[in-house]
Amino acid sequence: MPVEVPVYRSLSDAVARGRLRPSSAAQDLVPFILGPDLPDDAGAMLERTDAGMCVFLEPSSRLCIVHRDLGHDRLPATCRHFPRVAVHDARGTSVVLSHFCPTAASMLFREDVDLEIVDDPVSFPPADYEGLTMTGEDLPPLLTPAMLMDLDGFAAWESHMVGRCRNPSVAPESVLATLQRDAHLLRAWRPGSLSLADTIAQLPAEYVDPIAPPDLCASLAVFREVMTAVPADLRPEPDEQGLLQAFTTFVQPAWSRFHAPMNRYIAAKAFATWTAYQGRGIATIVTGIEAAVALVRVEAARQCRDAQRQLDQALLLEAFRAADFALNHLAVGQDLADNWSRAEGRV
């Protein structure tokens, strides 16, 4: 985690004065990494424990010690913006949340609000949200490797993908298969009398019948590919023992009870996704969403294996957290997009 020079000076002074101490799991570690190879504008990096956690994250409470003891203003910029994931383009700023944050993950299970894209939400007042910034000189997202979208069309595609997730009775596998079909149909669009946004509005209303994976094998293959986008020093040790059996015994029998939170998770991956700008077309976007769901399956099996019980809300919440930790905080986004862009040649 990079720490800006003024923030590093403030935190190191607080450590020296005894006002700030690392977590109980990091008492033997020097909290700051110094050296010549730091990111631009960084005075230091925050160290990690052997478990990969920040030295200022208290394991028992899961609270940030810096935030707790010194306040929000003393946090590094990345921490101040967490769990927000933002995209800045000519339309404005679009924000979603990383579900590694337990509060964000718990919101996937809400039933008291509709699933929709909200303009100017009170929870996200105008601010300089850190994220992917596209300037006026940058091109809009690609429809296919040979065709650009216009921003109205891209906004319509985002809205369409989120709309596919609104029906809680539709299986997530059906949502994914339908988005695959929709992307395939849209790839044939060419500029003419009908705009891309109007073409999206005329896509078939019916969903594609779901094809549930018979086992965890395909999802494990996707998980392994995602891990190739994680820098070697951050990549966790393989942990697949017993996952196939855990998926069959504990996850599959309960999976149908969680269509609504799974579809909300898909919607979160469809909106403000960096893959739209880093990838090579809308098939890439859908492939990235499919990868996210595959990671949730794998992490759900891991949670159930370790707990030795059937999938429930608590275990699925931890699966969401683990999946987004890998996708949003470990893997390199451009490497993920490059991998997923291979889908453009298969459609």
C-alpha cells in the first residue's frame, strides 16, 4: 500500500511517539517499507503480515488502527477511497464498491432497495475519487477489437447489463448466458440508421435457459488464470484440496437460495468496470464478469470446506470478500483484461 510523503511523515512520527502501533499480528515487523523503487509520490509502502494483511489492520476487530486512533484524514489516499472503485470519463465519475469491504459485501444481501444505477447519490458526494481516469484524448470503450462504442451506447450497455440482474428469481447462470447472447448479437452492429443505444434497447427480452456447472472444475481453471495476473510476491499458495467435494456437498445444494445476492454481485461487476477501457470489447467485459462469479464459486467451496457446513449467508459473504480481494486488490487489472480479451476471438 503506497503512502504519500506527507502521510508517511505523519504516521512515522505517530509511531515514534507511541501514538500508533501495528496490529497484534505485526508486532515484530517494521511497518514501513522504504527504498528507491517506491511508486511515484510515495514516501513509503505499508508492510504486510505473513497472512497478507496490512500491519495496521487489527485481526480481531477487522478495524483499521490508523483510522481508529488517528482519524480518517491521516489515512493514505488509497485507504481514504476504499472501498470505492471509480472510473472517470467524459460522462463524469462512476463509482462501485469493492466487496472485500465486509460492509459492502453485506449490502449484496439487502432486500429493502431496488437494484439500479443512481445519479448523484447522497452517499457519494462530489469528490476526487481515486480510480481509472480517461481524458478527452482517450477513446471510448471498444464494442469489438475493430469497432468503438460511443459513450451513449456504452452507458446503455452498462444499464442493460445491470437491468438483466434485477429479477431475483433468475439464476445467475441464466444472467451470464443471456449477457453472452446479448454481447454476441451486439457485435454485429454497425453505424447506420439505428444507434447502438437503440439497438441495445431492442435486444430480446427473454433470458437464456441457465446451464449450471456440473462441478467446480471450470471455475477452478478460471481461478488459476486469475492468479497468473497476481504478482508473484502477492500470489497465495495453492489451496485446492477438497474443494471439488466441498462444492458438490455443501455449495450446490444451497446455491439456488442465493440468486439475488449473486445477481447483485454481477451487477456490481458490470458497472464502472475498468475492463471496459482496458479490454478489447464487450465479450471481454462479459468474460470478466463470468470470472468474478467463478471466483465466488471457488471461494464459497473453500469457506464451506473449512467450516464443514452447507453454504449460508455468512460463508457466501466471505466468498464475495475473497473474490474481490483477488480481483480488485491482488491482480493487475490490465493483465486480467488482456487475458479476458481472448474471448473476442472466440465469439
